[in-house]
Amino acid sequence: MRRTNLLPQPYRLVVVLLCLFPIGQFSAVPDNKETARQTAADANEHALTLPERQEALTKLNEAARQFIDAGETVEAARTLNRVGRLQSLLNEPHDALESFQHALALLNKASVAEVKIDSLNGQAVALIFVQELVRAEMVLKKSLLLSNQTGYTAGKAQALLTLSDAQNYKNHALAMETAQSALVLWESLRNREGIARTFAQIGRCYMAQNMLLEATQNYGKALQIWRELNNPSEQARVLIMFGFIEYRKAEWQSSISYLTQAQGLIDESAEPVMRGQIAAGLAEAFNESGMPETGLGHFQDALESYRKSKDPHLVMIANRGLGVTYAYLGKYPEALDHLHQALVGLKPDSLNAAQNYEPIGMIHLKTGDSAVALKYLRLALSIYEKAANPKEAAQVKALMARVFEQQGQLERARHHYQQALKTFVESLDRQNQADALYGLGRLELRAGNLDTAEHYIKQSIAFTEDMRRVSRGSDLAAAFSATVYERYQTYIDCLMRQHHAHPDRGYAALALETSELARARSLSEMLSSTATAFAPGVDPQLVAQEKSLSQSLRVKENSKIRMLGGKYKREGLASLENELARLEQD
């Protein structure tokens, strides 16, 4: 008897198909898509530690491959953009460029404007990283054109912000305008991360022009947002910039405090750039405080960190810092070696080159080679004036004044000192004001204009003492005072000359008083810092408590300076910072 087929016709077709084609061939594409989406969703590109970032990168690369296998080119490109951004964060700019280029190649077949704009913006960031600024600006012009055509506001805002970063290497005023345009767009989108990053960029543009109050205000706005968003890494980035601002104000104790606060917020293995910035900032503060031996070690740490970051611009900065530090130590061959290393690969008319010409000129001034010194200083001055860097231009003019003074061209020296002093006064730069006033005092003393010389040198010492008093730590204050001892000696010389001209005016007594002050100023500062200034009738116990707390603060600050001067454990520094914060509050 013939058996009848119990399956209806449609089901028989399914059975045949299943026999001919295994199940996996039907489900492979949907499964690949879903697996890729899940893998991409699991990747946390905002991770803060190095292992977490590396894990996220592995997942995103795998997701991109799976999307490509599934024929999902747009999703693959979107994922590759995430890969590129993470590679930039991991200081792998060349890998990032490849990822963004791969994304753009995929989008040629299936163009989606927003994803393409994101790829272009990411590509520009990586190009700036490797200092290909012209190429970066060309890419950003494409991004802006496409953003305007499609109305992609977030893409346009990011392009403008990145363009501002590129422009700030040569034209700070233009970079400022571009960043402010980006801010308007981010605010229209209510994108708080974009707003915070743009406030920080505006602060950077102000800082480049030495407009420190405006820089502080904008960085402060950025810091507030990052704190509200609970982003410790970005908080650290802003605190580092506060440290740099305080350094420019000659507030070295405060600069060190901001930098060590930032250090406590980052995973140093994941953030070689910030680690290097902190080390370089500490080095600068110790150098200017008269402790270049300590500064040297920190700059060596900065160079090591910057090399890990693979950022040639930052490696150049560390070499320049080492060159200046060796110059402070009187090791001029080593200094010139590092400074000429820093010049390799730089355009001769760039700001970066000018920042190396200046210390090279200073070293030739110190070694008595005035012709070579003037050559380098004039190159630096031309670049600074063209780029609208008034403070840096004024510093070069002050160095040129020293050269003319060395050559006996007193009128040219006086003119350059006065021009520099005007800028230093306008920018509230106390340290350079003190230096320029002292230079003018030397000139007037040399010319026999004793009253004018006394006026200038006395002002210079007043600024110097004011800077010294800012430090709570006696170690830092004493080191700084040692670097300016010559000013007291010159002032005493001036007073004694006035005494010989006018024996009855008390100049000899004033000279003796100045000499005693110069010899005992560290002790004087220590005693004055522990004195109290409470009104009569205040509870004596409160007075005693305030005096005790002030002494404790000084002891802790000195411990911190000594700790930073050698090898230290991060946990120990964090503990000391907490103790200082508690004492400040008390």
C-alpha cells in the first residue's frame, strides 16, 4: 500500500530547503549583526584605566569586523569612528588615522553624512596630534561644508572646536573666535560635555595671550561642569591648567598644589600626557623657585611620559624644558644640545621654534656671545609679535636689553627694558616686572643716576619680597630668595654710593639695615608667618590655636616640597594633601 505524505505542501518545501541549506546559513547574517551590536554596546570607550580602555578597543575592533562581514557598512564605519577616538585617547594617532580612513572608505559605498562628518572630525584630531596642521584644517573645511549642507549641528560644533585647537598654534585671536562660535552651537544643543570642552579651549586661547583672569574664569566654568558630571579625568585636565596659570603669576606654591591635586585624580598609566604635564609643571615651579636640581628630575620624568604618549610636540616641550633647566644649572653644552634637539622638525617661523630660539639666545647671552644671542632673540621676537604673544615678546625684549647692556649700548638697553616693563605691568606679571625694574636700576647705577637707580631697585626688591611671602613653605621661599640675592647687593652698593655723596642723609644706616634683611630674610619670614593679627580682646586660646595651625601648615608644606624633590609614593603624597586640606579648613 502506498504511503501518503502527511506533511502539507508548504512544510514539505521547508524540509527540502533545510536539507539543502543548513540552518546556520539562514541565521548567520542576523546573528552576526546582533552579536556585533552587543559587542559594540559592551565596549566602554569612556573608561578611565588603561586595561579598561584596551579591553574596549578590542571589543570595538571585533564589532567593526563583524559588521563588515554582515555587510553593515554604515554600522561598521560608525564603530570604526569609536575605535579611532579611543586610539587617539590611547595616544596611538597613526592607528587612529587608519581607522578613520577605513571608515571614510566604507562610507564611499553607502554615504551617511553624519557618520562621515564624525570620521572627518576624528581624522583632524589625529592629524593635529602628529602636527600636520595644514592637512587637519583642510579636512575640517570639508567637515564644515558637509555639516552646513546637512544641518548636522553637533558635527559643525565639533569641527569648529577642533579647528580652534589647530589655529591656536599660530593665531590665538582667530582661534578664540572659532571656539566662541563652537560654544554657541554646543549651548543650542545643551551638550554639557561639548560646552565644558569649549570653555577649556577658550581658556587655553586666553592663556596663550597671557590674559590670565579671563583664562581662569573660563577654566573655572569647565571645571564646574566636569565636577557635576563626575568626570575625574577632565577635572584633572583643568586643574593642570590652573597650575600653569598660577606658575605664570609667580604663585609657585599654589601651582604645585593644583598639580598635585590633579595627580590624585588620574590613572597615570592611562594618562601619559597629563602625567607629563604634571611633571613639567612641577619642574617649572621648582626652577623658578631656585631649585633647578629638583626641576631637572621632574623634567626627565616629563620627557619619559611624553615619549610614551608618542606626541612629538610634547617631546619637543620636554627637551626645551630640560635645556632651560641645564642652563639654570650652568651646564650650557647640555642645555644647547636639548634645545637644538627640540628644534628638529619644526618650521623655522613657527611659535614652537620661537620658544626654543628664546632660551638659546639667553644661553649665548650668558656665555658672552652677544651677536649670536641677538640673532636668535630677534628671530623669536618677530614670531611672537606676528602671533600676538605680548608677554613672550616682552620677555625677549628684556633679554635683548641685557645684550645691549652687556655691549655698553645703555640707551638701547633702557628703551627695551621700558617697553618690556610696560607689558609686564599691563599683564600683572610680578616676576618679570621685578626683573625689568632691576635691569633699569642697574643701568641708572651704571650711568651715575643714583636716585633713579635706588627707586628702580627698591621697587624690584619689593616685588621680589612679595613673591617670596606667597609661599607658606620656608624651604621654597629660601630657595627663591637665594636666586635674587644679587638685587640686595646692588641696592646696598647704590646706597653706599649715595652715602659718599650725601653722608648726612642716613644712607649708610639704610644700607646696613638692607644687608641684615638680606642675610636673615628667611628667619624674618618664618617669624612673621607665625605672628597673629587678631584684634584686642580675642580669646587667647583662639589666638594660640591659629598660631599652631599656621605652624603645622608650614611644616606640612615643607614636607611636601621635600617629598616632591625625590622619589615618592603617590599614596603618601595623597595623604599629605588630605592633611593640608584639613589644616586649611581648620
